[in-house]
Amino acid sequence: MTLIELYHSDTCPNCHYVRAQLLEVLPRGVKFKEINTSSPDGAAHAKEMGILEVPTITIDGEIMFIGRVDKDEIEQEITLHT
């Protein structure tokens, strides 16, 4: 099963935008996890993954997008991986 993770911060406007775009195109049958890097656990997990900027989207542990991205690009990448 494909796992999509969104690394985000509470205070990041681009994170809120990317989250909304991702949720619009997220297909059924895909596992989705949000990691809030504002929390100690989320920050530790991001560090383990080598993630230094938010928003970041990973698919099956591979970084796909860093920064603001539109839903068409997200949808295209998800389609390639599912």
C-alpha cells in the first residue's frame, strides 16, 4: 500500500495550501499521514528522514515535493506511484 506523508508546520501558510491541494486529489486506498514538525516527535521524525523544509511531501519514503505545489502536480506524481 502506498504511503503519502505530508511534513508541515502550524505556522506555515504554504503548508496549509499544500495540505488542501493534497487532500483534494488523495485517492482511496492510499495511506496518508501528516507529520507536524512543530511538535517534538514530528521534528525528530523529519530529522530522521532528512527533511529540512516544509511543506514536504513524501511517497513511500521518497521526497517528491518541497515547498508550495499545486494539486495537478501532486495528482500526477501520485498516479505514477499507485
